[in-house]
Amino acid sequence: MQRRHALKALAAIGIGNAVFQRALAAEVSNGTPISAEALREAEWISGIALSAEDREQLVSKMDRLTERLEDLRGYDLDGQVVPAMQFRVARDSSTETASAGRGEVAVSESHPPVRPGSDEALAFLPVSELAGLIRTKQVSSVELTELYLRRLKTYDERLKCVVHLTEDLALKQAARMDREMAAGHYRGPLHG
């Protein structure tokens, strides 16, 4: 059994502390089977004491894990084996139209958005609420873009979250979104 498999199994079982688990995993990775003696050595290294019953259970669990890993290693997998999980989009042919794959998003009016009193609070609103503020014209795309650009400039020195700041492009795109909104063209919840 490899050391990483042993560490994972020991952590999952929840017996002992990290030092105990590492000491026991080191024993296992050297080819030493898990035995009551190996457990006593790991106990001594980590300064803990297990009961005889705990030692017996741990030996049994590790033996079962070793057997399962050996069984898995016995399978011959080549590059032609299909992964166990696949993602496939199921399409309903009765509803397919020219805009296949696009759905409609309904805007909820049950909870009308309210602009917070500070830019700090505005910056931390979820996108779903920001979308409502843009839709109801309580805030503009340019205003939000300028707010977030200021925050990027302020906090990037500490957070190192910007690789390349494209301030001019962001402002041009935000202005275009505001013009579209003024012309009555609302793109949906991610407008702006």
C-alpha cells in the first residue's frame, strides 16, 4: 500500500492524531503490513495509547483496504476504457427551435432591489441583486465598473488578483451596455 493511500484511510477512520497517522503510513509504505506491533510503534512515536480493541479494529480495516486496493490494481485499464462518469446534455427534440440551447430567464418582482447606502455595501452585493439594480436603473454599468476598478487598484497590491488590468476596455464595454439599456435593449440578468 502506498503512503498516501494509508494516510487517506487513516484520516477517514479517524483514529489517532496526525503524528500517529504519519508514523503508521511510513511503516506501511516500507512494505510492513499493519500489525498490532506496528500500531504500538506508531502509538509510541505519537504519544498516544490505543486499546487492544481499537488496535484489532484498525488492523482489520487496514487489511480490508489493502485487499480492495490490490483488487483495483488487478484491473487492466488501457486508453480505450471509458471513464466512469460522462456528461451528456439531454435534449428534448419537441422543444428545439432555432435558438436551441437557450432558455428564458424570468425576472422576479417579488423582491424589488434597493440600492444600498454605501459603495462598500454595493460592491458586496451578489450578481443577482446587482442585475436588479441595473435593470431598474438605480445603478449604471459604468458606475459599477468604475467602482470595481477602484477596488482592484486599491486592493491588488495586497491580494495580487489582477494579471492585466484592461481599464479602458472595461469602461468602453460598460458605456455600450448603458447605451443599449437607454435604447430599451435589456440583455437579461447579466446585462452590464
